[in-house]
Amino acid sequence: MFATLDPCLKPLDHFKGARDAASPQDRLREVRYRAQAFRDKMLQGSPVRFYASRSLIRVPYPTKYAFLNAFALPTPFTHILNRVFVIQVDTEQGVKTLLASPSDIHANAETPFFKRMSNSMGPFVEVGKKFLGPEISTVEKALSEIGLPPEKVDYISYDHLHTQDVRNWLGNGEKTGYFPNAKLLVMRQEWMSTLGLLPPQAEWYCPNGIDGIHPSRVVLLDGDTMLGDGVLFMHTPGHTEGNHSFVAHTPEGLLVTSENGVGPDAYAPLHSHIPGVASYARRTGAEVVMNGNTLERGVDQYISMVQEKEVAGPSIRNTDFPNMACSSELAAYWAFPGIKPTMSFGDLTFGKVVF
């Protein structure tokens, strides 16, 4: 039996029915209206107790996916920087600790797309890994530097399960997981999709990444869910059918995290200095540029990105861009010339960790 919904996790029906209209324009209009109203409401509450993001690894990623149809230079790859997010929030059951996107960077290398890319380097594979995908840290190191013991983690979650192997964190029946008390929070559709992938999806999921995980360590979410008053797991389908975004109330407003886009440039393309992105937006009228490696539901992904940026609102760091602190954020790298984010968040820290 899967774990039941903890009392501190409460379903939210604010966006229920927002995408029911037959017309995509009507769906977008309704989602935008509700996102703006929800933003105002959530900002009336208290911010999270602690929020930190830490860099883990740089990953080479095809530009044709990162900025779908919008990139103008013949540079085949860019870098996305994967981060883990540590969020502590007050609830009626006390302070709860969430790890968002805690990637097991070594196990995740078995993802077919990236493994094939690595193997193509032949005898230079180890040199290539250090050159193309330099490791910055690990989840274990990041938590140690913050001072948070693994047993204090209540939940782990991912915006979707692309590339993720969670067995090291939760155990697989043969070994004890690194986080002995943590549960995985995942949308029911994402979990079910992972159990029955089609070939275009399987390229991006780590083989056997959830095998052996005891159901009691898994909480299936059936839509938008609040953790206390400071965190929302917001269902944002498109990139995958079960995709969700993390909304956290911080001292800088609502920070939204997902991989529907690869950074603030993707959510405000008219202000982007990345070659081709602004001209694409002017030419097509697109107000967002999708991360398009799978396109399971492209129209939904476009609407979801608008929903995300409307909930996030403008960043106080640069008001031309929304408060989108993406889980895999575009990063400049000398080996991939011509690609530099116009605005990025980097590693963040707000508040003091609760032990």
C-alpha cells in the first residue's frame, strides 16, 4: 500500500477545471487569471523557514531541446546546471524538510540518452565526463555543508522523474536508503508513466530508477497540494504528463522551480540576449520557449509555463524576468560559445536551517 497523505499535505482545488475549455486560448486565459489570483493569496501567508539551492553538476544538453525552435547559432550543445533545493516550512505538525530535485548524479548517468552520449567518446569517456559534465558537488556534500542530517529530511520530490534514480535515497529492499525517514512525493500520473514508458519517453528515464522502492515510502499526489502555507506542489503537465512545479514563498517573493523551461530567458524571451530567442518570440508571438526534449503534451506545457511565470511574478533581481529558479538552469560554459543566460539565479540561501 502506498503511503497516505500526511496531515500537513493538503489538496488545493484553486486550479481545478481551469483547462476544461475546448479552446486553447480559453484555457490559457483561465489559467492566467487563476494564477494571478493564487499568487496574491499565497503572498499573504508566511514565507518558508529556510530555503537553499546548491549546484550539483553541469550537464551537456542539446540546444535544439533547451530552446525549442528558437536558437539561432549552430552550437549543438549548451550546459544546464542541476541543483538541489532544501526547503523547510512550518506546518501544523511542526517544521517539515523537503528536498526538491536531489539528483543521484552517479546513478543518473545510466539514463539512455546521456549514457549513449558518454559512450560515444570511446576511450576518452572519463576525460569527456570531466570536460563536458563537470561535477560540482553531491547531495550528500551539499547537506553536510548546510549542516542538515539525512534523518531530518521528511520528503524528497522531483518536478518529474526524468533521469532520476531514487533507490539510493529510499532503499530498494536490498539496502537501506540514505534518507531513512523520507517519503517521495510524486504525482500519480508521473509514477504510473514511469512504470509503462513508450520509447520516446524511455530515452530520458533512468532504467530501474524506482525498482524495489517500498510503496510505504511513496505518496501519490492527485493534483495541486500544499505543504503548510509556504510550499505548493503545482501540477504543470506538458514536459511530462505528471510534471509538477515547486512554489516556495521566500523573502524575495514566490520562487517557482521546474524544468518546463531552462531558465528565466525561456519565460521572458522578448528580453533575452541569447541569439535567436527574442526574434523567435517577436516572429511567432510566443511568450515562453519550451524545453522540448519529449513534448508529451506540448500545448499543455506552453500553458503550464505561463501559469508558472504568472504565479512567480517578476524577480526583484531583474524585473524583466519572472522568479523562475529552474531545477536545471542554463549556464554559460566556455566550450559552448554564444550561449549565456541573460539572467540567472545561481545558488540561493534564505533564513536559517532548523535542526
